[in-house]
Amino acid sequence: MKTKQIISTGIIAAIVVFLLNILLGDTHSAWQNIPYFIIYSFAFSLGNTLYFNLIGKYLNWDKNPEKTLIISILGVIPVNALIYFLLNLFVKVWVFKQNFQDFINQINPFEYTLVVLFALVIALFIITKYSFKKIRETQLKSEQLKTQNERIKFESLKAQLDPHFLFNNLNVLASLIGENPEKAEEFTLKLSDIYQYVLAQKDKNLVPLKDEITFAENYLDLLKMRFEDGLNYSLPQQIDTDAQIPPLSLQLLLENAIKHNKISAENPLKIAISIKSGQLIVKNNLNLKEPNSKSYKIGLKNLKERYKLLNSPVEITQNQDSFIVNLPTFK
């Protein structure tokens, strides 16, 4: 909550009340009651600002704007009625020493109705101001996401087209051509599909989860032909057709697992991809090439930044035996 926001809203509210008194012909009372206008206006501004900050903390304007707006407007009525009651209690009972029972007996429902209507005007002002702020933030995040995706796209392309990656797979292909032509053809098609997928996703912020899983399957099949018994993997059987994730998220995680772990038939790398409660979970066992390696963090940092721009954090868990990444999905 910014002090500047409270002050500006309070000043506007005080001016509005003052002008209303002038327009109603009560010029003398308007000037005389300026201190009370200020106290009441700032109290309403502070109360409403706190209320809307609380709404923004526990509800989501981005994902449920209609629900948040309705709750915000409905909550304004009891919140401002309570603020007005407490202000009157303070001024009349504590300042002017009025008897509490007399204060209760003199409560005017029509007066409170006017206060609530006035509070709704203040609330409309705050919501409008907040909406413009959210629009600006959304535009900024969109530009940041676009820039980040360009960088990720370049890095993903660079990783996939890395000479070592291509060299290793061409060696596997060369050996398969003589030993098993049918398998060599399958290998070539999968390698082609991988490169085609990478190029096809270059301008997208989100892609269907099923497409990412299909890509992962091709990628892992390719690696399986290379590492044979040194690699085991499992994929989800049921996939929500409406779910989406940032493109090449799985490629980055699979690449990290292959790049940073020792792989052999005696100690195979085991990769399990599953879906649970709207989360895509990628888990692999650990047999790091270098103890306490921090190289996972390089690629993951980019992935976390992309998800941050989408307001969804990536959850990463690492222990002695395994490395687990939970990726939120979107609809």
C-alpha cells in the first residue's frame, strides 16, 4: 500500500464532499467542517485502500476478474458502513462526549445509505485506477515474455543444433544404417521431427501439453537408441487436451538430465514424466558427473523466468537421489 495513493484518494474525497456541501447551499457549514471532511475522507481512503489490497492478496484479478470485482463491490458496503460507524463513535462519543445510548438511538439509516453510495464512488475510483495499473502491468509482462521467449528460442535452437548433439546422433545413425536399416530410418524420422518441432514453436508463448509430450517421446526415443540400457523413461498415459505449457520446457529439462548425469547400463538414468493436479512433473535419478554441480541452475533460471512472467512459479526439489521439477500447466 502506497502512502501517495491514500493521500491522493483522500484529497479527492475531501474535495468532493466539500463541493457537494457548496452545491447544496450550505457554504458556511462546508467551510466550518473542513477538518472533519479531511478526517472522514482520509479514514475512508485508508480503509478502502487496505480493503482492496487485501482483496488483491487473496483473490486473483488476472485469473478471476469477474469474481474478484463482484466480491470487491459487495464488500465495500459493510466495510464502509463500519468505517462510518467507528468514525461517528469516535467523534461524537469520544470527542464530544455524547452518551453512547443516545448515539445508538440517533443512528440514521438514510445517512448510512448516502455514505455507502459515496463509498461506492470511491471504490469505483480505486478499481478504475487499479484496472489501468493492471493493464499497464499486463502489457509490460507481455513485452517481457516476448523478449524472454526470443532469448529462450535462440538458446533452445543453439542447444538442439549444437555440433556435439548432431555429431553424436549422426554417429548413432551411421552405425544403425549398416546394422539395422529399418531402425536407422526410424531414427532419422525422429531426429527430423525434433528439429521440425523446435523450429515450429519459435513464435509461441504456450503450446498444447500433448504436443510437448509427443516431442519428449521422440526426443527420449532418440536418446534411447543412443544409450540403450543406460536410459529408462516413462510418460503419462492420459493428457488433458486443453492444458498448455511454454514451448520446449521439457526439452530443457531432459537435456539437463542427459547432460549432467553419468549414463551406463550398470547405473541407468531414469526419467519419469507424469501429470498430477494440473502440474507436469519431471523426475530423474541423480548420478552427477561432478559432485555438487550447479549447472542445472543455468537452464532452469531461464525456465523459471518464463513461468514468472506467467504468474506461476516453478517448483524444484533436489535430494541425494533425485531431481524433481513441477511445471504448472495453463488453460
